[in-house]
Amino acid sequence: MFAFLALTFSFLCAGTLSSTALASKGPEPSPVYYFSAVGDDVADGRTPATAWRTLEKLGRSLPSGAEARLRRGDVFYGSLKLKPGKDAAHRTKVTAYGEGAAPVVSGLRLCPNDPALWQNVGSNLWRIVVRGNSNLCGCRMGDNGNVGYLKVDGRLMGRKIFRRDLLCRLWDFWDDHVDLVVFCPLNPALMARDIRLATQVQMVKLVDHMELDGIVVSGTGAHGANGTARDVRISNCAFREIGGSHLGSYGKSTTRYGNGIECWAGSR
């Protein structure tokens, strides 16, 4: 009888000590995945040497509560579509690694320097198809022609005109959410070496238990980040070159929009 009691006491003590030791460890660390502009989406993503490359891969494969690290100095075209985190101790997180400037998440669509992509429609007006145009490079997440602004050789051109017949200044533009028409005395591809379009792309969808740290979000005609969510942490980030698309929900008005971060009613 004495031996049995002693054995039971030893078992209970061992169990208590084990629970205390586990409690002192805190939450399990989140898994980390790396991204670089020269990465490969078929790699495992678990080290800088085996980094993934695209934001499409991030959206598909980054687990809930995991951390994505974007390489500094790189530009990633697309948008951030994250899975909600598990809780406040296990947020789904996007941050940076390496040296240099903060990584950029860009929604810009890039026009190849090809005059054949532009059609002369008369009166110094040139048309290019934006929606469904596979010739455009850059961001391929989201496909519409609701243009917020042009970026021409590094300069922002934001004169969006809502009547095509009123286009009259260099780089004035009009769109019907499919085609873009630009006022230019010559073919735009001959007037500029680098033409980029900011269209209506949701750059960051706010979801529960998410975190952004140390990245740049830019290049959209819509909001930088928006949605209804709880427990969202955004720090050391920059939101720039945001807005200008037509706010179609206002009917026939010419209202344009674009906030850096917009938390909708119901967020906590």
C-alpha cells in the first residue's frame, strides 16, 4: 500500500512540473516564409535561398498565423490577400528582411514601350485597352480599367476627365473601365519611355488578427488598405501614390476616391 501511494504522488508531481514548464514557454513561434523578386514559387519558401516570388503565391499558400518576409529593395506587383490570423498571439504578418529600402507592394500596371499597343482615334487622342490586356505587365491581381492616375517617366498625371471630348492637355485621360484614352500629340510610346497605370486594385484587405510592419504600399487608384476587421496592427509602413479611381457607387457623379487606410464600420 505504501509503495502504491508513493508512486501515485510521484506521478502527480511530475505532471505539475511538466505543466509549469510548458506554460513558461509561451505561444509557439509562427512559421516564417521568405519572398524575393528572384525567388521561385515552386521552392519551399522557408529560407532566403529558397524564397517564393509572387504575391499570388503568398495569398494562396501563406498559412493562417504565419509570417511572410519580403526582401528589402524589391518590388512585388500585386496585392496582399491574407488569411486571418488565429488570435492576437498568432497574427498573420507581413514584414521585411535583408538590407536596403523597404520592400514595395505595388498595384501598378506597366505598359510595354510598344507603339503598336496604342490606337490613334483622332484629335490627338490615343486608345489602349486596359481591361483584359495581357500585354500589360506588373500587377495582374484584379482586372479593370478604372484608372486613378498615370505615372509617366516617374511623374504622376492625375487629370482624369469624365467626358472624352473635353480632353485637351498633355496626358489628360478618360476611361470607360475597359479602354483608356489619352490626349497626346504623338503616339504615347514615342512621347515617354515608361508609362504605368494605377487602376482600381484593393491593395490590402484587412482581416482579423493581421499585422504589417516595415513595408510600402503604393500604386493603386483605390484605397491602400480597407475592410472590416479586428485586431489589426500596422507599423513602420508607408502608403503613397494612392487613389483617383471613379467611385462608381455614387452613380453618375464624378467623385473619385482613395484613402491610405480605411477601417469600415464594425471594425475593432
